[in-house]
Amino acid sequence: MEQRSAVNIANSLEHMIFDGTFADGDRLDEVRLAEQFGVSRTPLREALQRLESSGLVTLIPRRGAFVRQPGPLELLEMFEVMAELEAVCARLAARRMSNEALEELRHANTRCQMAAEAQDSDLYYAENERFHATIYRESGNSFLENESLKLQKRLRPFRRQQLRLRGRMVQSLTEHEAIVAALTTGDSNAAANALRDHVTVQGERFQSLMAGLKAAAS
């Protein structure tokens, strides 16, 4: 129960950071937040640790938790690297992917479609993560897989938030279908290009979301 609470609190704090409730450099008061969410400090601290792992919070011993919002350039650079890492994964997976793994991707896409129909962006992202992680694994390169997973974790809050834009989940599904089609035919170049474009669009959509949130707050 506390672990579920920690996930929900982390998601709420994440959105509050993005919508400007907490600004870059703000200190997050554990006592006040525990009261606000109606929980003990244990799940709250776990939530802050989750945010630290994704880079949105810096935990300083004896001082507390502070918001850290990456700047536009830093985010752009991370999305550029993520797009290229995933393109390499797709290129290799197109040559090495098993029929069983292709079926995994199709099942993940079906679950993504159900989430999109329910307008549940958090559920969509959970299934979307499985979709991408399957491609990393099927690259057959464990070093590449681990590096991709690390950056995926770092970009998780930003990739999840862009799904809140109207129509983005449906568009993402269409992009997934193009990726699966290329992997099914073993077309390495098409698979790499489709996945690179998919991640690049995520970065662009996140920038649009942030611009909209800032405009609404001003």
C-alpha cells in the first residue's frame, strides 16, 4: 500500500513541478507535504527518491529535497541521445527479434490502445515502457539495453507528461504500428527511422506541453 502511495505521490509532485506549483530550486517540505497527502513520511521519502532518480529532485543530506528542472537545452540533448540509442536498438532488433518478442510488442500495443480509449495516460505510459524495453532487449546487446534503460528512466517523467496532450496517445499508437511493421519485415533502416522519429516527436510534444502550462500559469 505504501509503495502504491509513493508512486501516486511521485506522480502528483511531478505534475506540480511541471505546472509551476514548485519552481526550480524550491525546497520540498517533507512535513507539510506528508500532511497535504495524508501519509506518513516513509512513502513521501520514497516518492522523493523516485523523483531524484529521474532528475527532478536533488536530495541534499541534512538540508532536504530541492526541485531541479532541466533546462530546454539539456532536455533537447537528452531526447536527441535517446532517439539515437533507440534507433540503434531497433536496427539490431530488426535482424535479431524472435517471433515471440514480436507478439509481445503487438500485445503491448493492444494494451496501449485500451489505455488510449480509456484516456488513461499513466496506464498508456506503463504499457509504452514495456513496448520500448522489449525492443531494447531484442537488440541482443546488453550494454546498449542497459544504457537505453538508464536514459529511459531519466526521461520517464517527461515522456509520460507529453502523453497528456490531446490526441498524442492516438498518434503514438500509429507510430508504434509503423515500428512493429518494420520490425516484422526485418527492415533495419525503416525500423531505426520509425523509432527515432517516434522519440523525437515525444521531445517536441513535451516542449509544447511545457509552453502551454507556462502560458496557463501566467
